[in-house]
Amino acid sequence: MLNLLRSESYKLLRNRSLWLLAAVLAASGIAYVLMAYYDESNGGGTLSAVSGLDLLAMAMGGNNYVIKIGLCVLAGFFISSEYSAGTIKRGAASGYGRSRFIAAKLLVFIGGSALVSLIFPAVIFALGSALMGVGELPGGASAADYAWRSLLVTITLSAAFAAVTGAVATALTDSGKTIGALFVFYFFADGLYGMIGKFIPFVETMYRHSIFHLINTYADPAMGSAQLAQSIYVPLLVAAAFVGIGIAVFERKEIR
Amino acid sequence: MQEYVLRTHQLTKQYGKQIALDHADMTVRKGAIYGFIGQNGAGKSTLMKLVTGLAFPTSGSVELFGAASGSELVQARRRMGVSIESPALYPQLTAAENLEAHRLQQGVPGRDSVRRTLELVGLSGTGRKKARAFSLGMKQRLALGVALLGQPELLILDEPTNGLDPMGVVEMRELLTRLNRESGITILISSHILSELHLLATHYGIIHQGRLLEQLTSRELQERCRQFIHIKVNLPERAAVVLERELATREFEVAADGSIRLYAHLDRPAAVASALVAGGLELEQLMPIGEDLESYFASRIGGGNHA
């Protein structure tokens, strides 16, 4: 398994789409902070009303799209492209069990996705705090707590979305289909849950505990410990479930 | 006692109503170069995919290095190197990086193995060039390198000479022969260039419409390929009379271009030449010829000309 993880990590770190995505996110984060800094009425500087924590909260909201869109693209190029290039045959015939092979690929993809998802909020928080100060949270809550909690929840939610994306990419095999299908699903999931929930209350309840709802509220500075716990264990359970689904799909898949 | 590297037992694969492979019993002996011959769509790649675990059999079984099922069969696949259909490479990686990714996966110790493999397949000068910029021939050689990296005991190569120039074909053939003779690697190779297989294979399997029609050694094939004397003279009709009267045989055919195929007196070409000249004919060509693999293959599958 270690050999498979090393090989997959080697390939991911040489995947151009990963570095392009990382560079775009880092550049966007820097631009976002600089615009906020220079856009202030007093000409910017440490007297600015906007702090690193404020920017982090805003970045978390925007990162919602990074987690959904960015990971779809990454999955398209990291997982689906294995089918189009035929390299999946090498892996499947490598003498490792199929489950181990695809598990290693999905785990590395999830790890890479989690790191990519941290770039935007981390850059904004770090640069924003350096230029405008860390700031304070309402009610005297700990800034450090909020920062680590935000990054932790970003990791768990991005892991969950990456696992869903990875499982779909494994099933669909085509990068275009993967990116397209997931774009549509992720963007309409909230509305779809809401619409069905009007008729079936259970769906409404399910939605409130789903990763689609959690990602809409994960930047809330007033998040209680119960919601924090839920934002950690639900995504992790979803990630585990979809890694399992990805394995089950790949175990039965004929590779053409 | 013969040692078998690969055996299939009544191996069958059905896609919907179409039978891609029909109860195939293939045996590949250790140390053999097994040439797998068949037309496009005959079932060659299907069988290779079943052996390598890319597809699942409808019925029947695969036995690889004595392992026939479960995790033993999966682990036995570590002892083989595979290149099926188009060369499977990471296009954004260089040749060395492609090999390194595979080396890490297979747990092959020492990065020097990458350099040695690049030299072996003649790609050590490709530097930072990405695989997507390679010619098809270079991709074929890199795919072979990947298949060889784990020092396999069995190489499964599907049409490995596709896209190679004539020199590349010769180099590939020499490399495979050397690997077989010096390292004892058993090779299962399919190709539509039958003359290439003829120069390489020690054993043959002929497949047609999903059915493995025949398996034979190169010696058996030589015996079965029909021998004849090719004759070209100025007056073919008269030559036919001479052959009948002077050599007392009707075992010949006159082709549309006037050339004659004589299937008798194969061990007496000088006597045939003397009889024709004595009969007043101008002898333009006379040479013993054996029916080639393509002709034999065509006759086995019922008249097709292309594998």
C-alpha cells in the first residue's frame, strides 16, 4: 500500500492542473487582500476596519466554490485522465488488489484536495493579518480558535467533497462527464434538496446534516461546539463512505 | 515435465449477445515467445485483458504461474509486465518520470533501474521531453520499458510494433529475442505483422472470431506451411506440358501472371531446371519457397488475407 501511495503522490505532485489551481488560488488570495487593503477610505494600512479574521470569514465563503469547482477539475485531470490515457490498465494489472490500488489513488486525491482547499483561506488570513492585523471576534471569542477551527473544517469538508468527486470520477471514467455532471450536481444540490424537502420532510432533515448544508455555514464565527463536531464527523463519514463506494465501483469495473 | 507460465481453461467472455472469446484453452510454456495471431476483433485483446485482470471472464479460468484464483492470482500478476492496446503513459511526464512512477508503484529498489531501462529501450536521450510529444514509436518503446521495469517473468505485449519504423521493428525484435534468451522472459505477443511474428515466435496461437483455432510450435508451423518451387519461364503452357511428360507430375499451379508453383520434386530443383531447359524453355526464375505464415493463417481462418 505504501508503494501505491508513494507512486500516486509522485504523480499528483507532477500534475500540472494541481499546480495551476494552487497558483491561481494563491494569486487570487493575494489580490483579494491587496484590493481590500488599498480600497479602504483611509488609504489602507493598519488602521483599516477590515482585519485578517474578517477576511478569513469572507474567504471561507468564497472557498465554497473552490472546493466544489476546483476539485471537480482536479478529479477530471487526476483520476478520469487515467482512463483516457490508458494508464489505469497499468495500475489494475500491477499485481495489487484493485481495492488497494483505487483506495491509494482516492486517498492521495483527497489529501491533495484538502491541501489545495486550504490555500485560498490560508493566504488571505496570513497576508490579511500581516497587513491589517489579526482583529477580534465579536463577544471576545478566541481568534486562534476560530482560525484553526476554520482550517480544520475546511479540511474535513474538502475531504468529503473530494471523496464524492473521486467516486464519481471512478464511475464515469470520462473527465468531461465527471466535471460536467458534478458541476451541475453541486450547484443544484441545495435547490434540489430544498424542493424535495418540501414534500418529504426526511429529505429536509437529511439536508440539514449533509455536507451541502454544512459548507454553507462552516464560516460562522458563532459556530457552537455541537455544530463544530458535526462539521468534522459528518464529512469524515461521508468521505469514508464514498471511498468505499469508489472501491466497490472499481472492483466491478471492466477496463476497456 | 513442461512448466507452464500461463494457462486458460475454457475461458469465455461475452458482451451482451456477442461472444468475444469462446472457450479458449491457451497454454504458454515457460521460456516461449508465443505469437498470438488473429484479425482485428478476433479476441486477442480480450484474452489479454482477461489474463491481466482488466476484464472478468463470463466463464472459465486463468492460471498464471500456477495460481488460479483469488489473491494468489492477483499477486501472480506482479510477475508480469503488460502493454495492452495503445501505449499507456502519463503524457505530462517525461520518459524517466513515467518509469519512476512505475518503479515506486512496483517497489523496485534503486533509481538506477530507471536509467538502465531507458538505455535498454533506447530512450536515454529524451531528457525533459514530455511523453505527449513522443512519436508513436517512442511511446511504444517507453511502454515496453515500463513493462520491463519490474523485471517480469512474463511479458504481455499487444501489437508492440505498431507505429515503429522498419529499423524500430528490427530493434524491437532483437530486444525481445535478447530478453527471452538472456533473461529467460516468457513473452506473449500479438501482432498483425505476421512476418514479424514469424521471425520471433517459438510458439503460435491462431484465434478467429473468438475461438482459439490452433496452437503450434514454430517447427510444427514450418512443417505445415506448404513448400513449393516457384518457376518463371517464357512459355508457361509449354512448361506445364514438360512437367507432366518429363517429370510425371500434375502437382503444380499456373498463376495468372504465368508463374508456376510446383509442389512436387521439392528436393530436386536442379532436375526440374534441366527438364525445362531440355524442353526448349527459357528459364527466368526457379526457386524453392515455403508458404509463409500469412498464407497458412489465411488458410486456417478460411481465406482472409489480413490478420
